[in-house]
Amino acid sequence: MPIRVIVTKDFDHMSAVAAGLVRKILARVHQAKREAVLGLATGNTPTGLYKLLAKAANGGDFDAARVRSFNLDEYIGIPGDNAQQRVLHPESYAYFMIQEFFSLLKRKFAETCVPYGALIEQERFESELNRHPDDWVAEGQRAGKSIVISGSARSEYLAWIRKDIQQKYDEKIRSFGGIDIQIIGVGGEGHVAFHEAGIPFKGSRVLIVQMEGNTIKNAVADGHFATERDSPRFAVSMGAELVYEARNVILLANGERKRPPLARSLLEGVSADVPISYGQEYARSGGNLVYVVDGVAGADLVQSRSALAAKDIELEDLRA
């Protein structure tokens, strides 16, 4: 299917347009089956959308009890004495989703699922990586690296992570027929979730990603964590291959920082250097991909309308 790019006025307009698209697709899905499966992202970008979806559900536009959700990612190494404390830490993505979306719903979703990062003890994980270097390889050419655990890992802990943390999340998504609508944002280098620039696409189902030093430093500098020791050093994340298996993908982006990767993701070829560029392959295979962006993030795309049209990408400018 052709990729659609919808350029909006600002954050609120972007959120409203995206909410309208999600509601429209939800209506179609609910006509065809009992439950819709919704893929969710964290970060500031989708917060306006989530408020509008909660308002729509509370107003009776759709039945939240007929929605099941899966989140893209979760930290490993959030401070806490046990998994429950880590899940409820104010910087966990599970807590974020409760605060920004789930708690706003009068009628709750059938189920909400977040990757099982809180179950992993970060220090033990690092110890096992050091003790069993033959059980894993690091993949990625740039920032964060994907820690790929061998199917024949000798470490029981690493084998447990591969089976119960990674594979079971993937299997659970499959057990409900896959994701009907996946909401994603975009990182500064075009990454999706923690599928960082340079991590290969092949086999990127549910990843364990090791963060680079600057990411950890920035988390402390931005006030998310008190010290670098407190800051998570790993995350569990859907990879691009799994993200772009959804039947519909809606990408949201606003602000100047998102402008270069958006342009590269559509005007250049498919490359692991810009993970969201995988959307081109997804669309060629029949996936429904829509970019909903504000005027700042979409400025280069508006200026490249003819180049987009040559690639069968439709651009709709709603700023007038």
C-alpha cells in the first residue's frame, strides 16, 4: 500500500488527527472480531493521542473492554528491591502508561501488557554476560547494541531470559493474532522503541538492548535518575521486524529533532542506520503505514513532495 504522510499544524492537531485514524480502524476491527489488539509507545509524543482515545472510550465511541494492548519496550535495571517495586517506579514505562493512559479509562482494557524487563536483575544479568561470553553476541554498528543470546546458552539465567522474557512476549502477541494498530514515535536518529540505529533488522523480534554511555548520562542529566548507577543500562524492546508486522502502523512525530530522520526514512533507501526506514519495506509488502507529523517535523517532506510522489508516497498537508 502507498505510505501516507499527513502534515498537521501542531501537537494538538497531530494528536487529534491520529486519534481519528485510530478510532476509524478500531471500528473496522471491532466489526470483524471481538477484540482489537493495540500496540503502544511511550514518550511525550503520543500523550495527546492517549488522552483523546481515553475521552472517546469514556464517551462510548468504542468499548475499551474489547481492546488488548502491548507496549513496545521497558527498562531493565530500574531501581527497586523486587519486580513489583521496579514496575511501580515513576520512571518505568509501565508506570508511564498507567499515568498517561490506562488510569484515564473508566472501563479498562481487557489486558495491558508491557515487556517483562522488571523481572530481570540487571546486576545478575551483567554478571552472567561476563561469565559466559560464548553464550551471546552483540549486534549493532552504532549506538546501543542488541545482546543476542544463543539458543544453546549454557547459562541458565541467560537461557531463561531468551525463553521467558523475549520469546514469550513475542508468542503472546502471536496468540492474539498479532497487532491490529501499532502506535510508534521516532527517536533522534530514526530509531523505533529501543531498536537503535545500526541494529540489524533480521531477527529483530524482541530485543535485549544495551544502552550507550551517553544515553545513561543524559538520563541522569535530565533528572530521570539520581546517579548513573541508578540509571538502567539495558532495555527489552520490540524490534523493527516485529513492530512492522502490525496490520496498521501510525507513526507520530513533532518538533525539529524529528525532522532529519523523518526525511531520511522516506527519501532514502531502507537502512538499519535509520530503523523506521523499514516502513518502506513494510508498505511494499501490503502494510498500512501512516505518518502523522507536525509542520516542523514534516518540513523537509513538504519541500520534497515531488520526490515522495515519485516513490508512490502520498502527502496531505492539513495546515491551511
